Amino acid sequence: MAQGSGSAGGATRALGLGTLLCLLLLLAHTADAATYTVGDSGGWTFNMASWTRGKRFRAGDVLVFRYSRSVHNVVPVSAAGYNGCSAPRGSRTYNSGNDRITLARGRNYFICSIAGHCQSGMKIAVVAA
Ligand code: CU1
């Protein structure tokens, strides 16, 4: 009987250790989050396609969009919105000129919804691992 309760205790300890490991992984992941200024010193502007090249983004990384708020904006869109350069009515629109947006796992698409800008390459597609 004593042996039985001992092994149950072991299972509980193993569960506790698993939970602890998960928490540590989560913390490590958070600490890893990087911040990227979109377009680097040039900021968020036209012909952005090459900016993502060679970068490895992770979920939780932060993109900083810097631009003149009187000229541009930032709208997260779907793949269709990205390809067609259209933002659905009611889309959340960032327009502070210094917007911080956290990447979700998977594909993240952003366009400028000012007429003609996305068509001129003011759009990025970011894949976050
Ligand atoms: Cu724009």
C-alpha cells in the first residue's frame, strides 16, 4: 500500500515537472521576442517586398511601422486582401505613424490602404514560426 501511494506521488511530481518545463519554455520564448522596424531606416513605404528577405520571424516578434501619419496607414489583412490590395470595410486601421504590431504564428499580411499605395508595393507578407 505504501508502495502504491509512492508511485502516485511520483506521477504527481512528474506532472509538476512537466508543467514547470512548459512554463520555462514559454518564458524563454517570450524573452526571445525580437523587434523589427519595418523598412529599417527608410520606414514603412513603397516597394517593401524585399525587406522581409533573409529574416526569420517568430510568433511574438514585434513589427514597428514608422511613417508619416498624414500620408500612410497600416492595415492587417488576409491573404486575399494582400494579393488583391483590398482591406475589408471595418478593418482595424493603424495610423499613429509609429505602430507596434505583434506577429501571430503563421502568415501575417499588412498593407497601406491609401489608394494606390499597396499597388505600389506598400505591402508585406511575414511568416512567423
Ligand atoms: Cu501609404
